[in-house]
Amino acid sequence: MPRARETSSTGGARRGGRRGADRARPRKYTRVNAEVVDYKDLNLLRRFLSDKGKTRGRRVTGLSRAHQRQLSVAVKRAREIALLPYVGER
């Protein structure tokens, strides 16, 4: 038996999905004016790393899926050739 759809008092907003999709979030990456994330650009890569050396998520950085993927590959390459540390300062 199908379940009745519940509506809230705020006008029937649904849960799940993308929240705030109609609101345009400014992208940090577009302010950099670069098409490809390069593993040799350490100032750019450090901007998207936390104090502990972890890559910040898309919700924090404001990057698109493709740019976030390029960022993660660039960070991994920079770590592999010892341009970036695997862990941050303790």
C-alpha cells in the first residue's frame, strides 16, 4: 500500500536531494582562473587542504565534481613525489 506523502508546515519542502540548489554558491576554483589543477602549484593545493593535511570536501571548497577530482589527483601526485606531506603539522 503506498504511503501518504507528508508535508511540513513550511510549504511541503521535501527531505533529501540537493539543498539550496537554486542558490548560486560562489566557486573558489573559478576565482583562481585556471582550467586544470596542476600538481606543481603548491599554493593552490594547500588552499584546499586542512591543517592536518586532509583534502577538504566539495561542500567546503565549493568545487565542481570534475575540479574536485582533479584536485585529489593533483594532491596525490604531489605527495608521491614529496612536494606535499602526507600528514600536517602536529
